[in-house]
Amino acid sequence: MIPRVQKLVAVFWPSFLIAGLGTILYFAAIDPSEMLGPAWFANLGRLEAYTVGFLFLWALNTMACLLTCYFQTPEDRICAKAPQCADRV
């Protein structure tokens, strides 16, 4: 059995690294002051825009990593928890 901490690190660490890389690449091409001008959050500074962008990408990548972990779970472990597919086990 894999420890819970190892599972969490396996999800959050890769998503953190990819979010950092994505933030660097995205904001190297797009200036936040140009992007935030006509928006409703125009009072955000550059640092806040970088932070919001990083957190958004981190959340998005975390969801992708969680889905990957879910789809790697063997079917018999999923069906053992769900009564509607108990006949397949």
C-alpha cells in the first residue's frame, strides 16, 4: 500500500513544476498589464497577476494529475466501492 503522503506528493509536485513552467512561458509572451487593462480586475498589479496565473495553472494541472491517478486505479478496486458494478467483480 502506498502511503497517503507519497500519493499527495505524486500529484502536487508535478503539477507545481508544470504550473511554474507554464507561468514562465505564458507570461514571457503576454504582459499582464496589457491583458488586465479592460478586465474587471484591472486594479491588479503585475505581481498579483503572476500569482493568480500561477495558482490557476497549478489548480488546472492538479486536476489533470488527479484524473491520471484515478484512471490508473484498477477496475476491481473501483467496483469494490460501487454497488452498481458489483456483478462484474
